Amino acid sequence: MTRQTCSRQTCSRPRLQFALLPLALLLAACQPEATTQRPEPVAMTAASLGHYCQMNLLEHPGPKAQVHLAGMDGKPLFFSQVRDAIAYQRMPEQSGIITAIYVSDMGKAESWDEPGADNWIAADAAIYVAGATVQGGMGAPELVPFASREKAQAFAAGHGGQLVTLKDIPDEEILAPVEFATDADGNFQPPENATLN
């Protein structure tokens, strides 16, 4: 039987490697998270339904929104109003990982009734007209998104409101209760459609 001998230098090497393992794991955990690519917007079609109302989006006037969640590649949640998508984003019970939000660029829309099927812009890049005298597709006050500050200013000049960015939209603008117009019998009255002049 041969007895293995080691010097102080060769016997401490495995101990040193064992001691460095937790440090290496700790450093690996501190690396910045890999950034995920923002998914592309999806064109609105006759099959696009509003997340909350489950109604066909093409049947409603005004700007729309789509929210992309991790794990739902190419299948965004569509919203009949921009206001609803931002409310969804800010709700505390919203637990999905949002990878992108897109809104209709109303500067490229044909009209209020036809906001466009594929003129999407990233929600965080849009300029919004908040507090305008317009109602969205579901009859609630609407945040009107534009890629162009000049077009947003022109819209605000005709419909009131102020220009804000996504992060500056007050919660009251999207989470406040809405009173809908009714006739003498209490029946819902659809909103009058806005123009983009």
C-alpha cells in the first residue's frame, strides 16, 4: 500500500477551489438579467377581440391598444380603449410579465371611426392627449396617442386636454369611475364620435 503525501501547497488547492465555488455562484447571480426583445405589434383583424369586453375591436371607434405578455408570443391582449390597457398595466392584481404595450397612432388614422389596423407605436414612446372631450370605443373618456407631438397639439387644440407621456398619466385619468350617458329611460347612449381635425 502506497501512502500519498502532499505538501501544504497541493493539499490546500482543493479546499481553495471548494471555498471559491459559493463565491462564483454568488457573482453569477449578480449578473444583469438578459434583456428580452420587444415583440412586434400584431395587426388588428376581424378576429381581434377586446380583452375585457370580448367584442370585435373593428366595430368600435377610437384608438386601441395591445399588451404582450411573456409566454404568449404573437397573441397579445387587445383592448377596445387605450385607457383600459393602461389600467390593466397599473392594476395591482396584474401578475403577467408585460413585454410590450402598443397603442394606435391616431396621427396616422384615417378617422376616429377607423383608427387603423397596423399603425401601432410603443406606448412608452407615444404622446397622449389626456382630458380631451372625446370618448373611446366603450364610451369612456379616452387617452388619445400620437407619435407626433405636433399632431397631438393640433388634436388638443380642437378637443381640449393636455399632452402627457405614459409615465405622467395620472391614475385618476384611467381608474376613475365613468358615468355613461343615458336616455330618459336609462338606456345607454353611444358616444358621439370625434373627428381628428
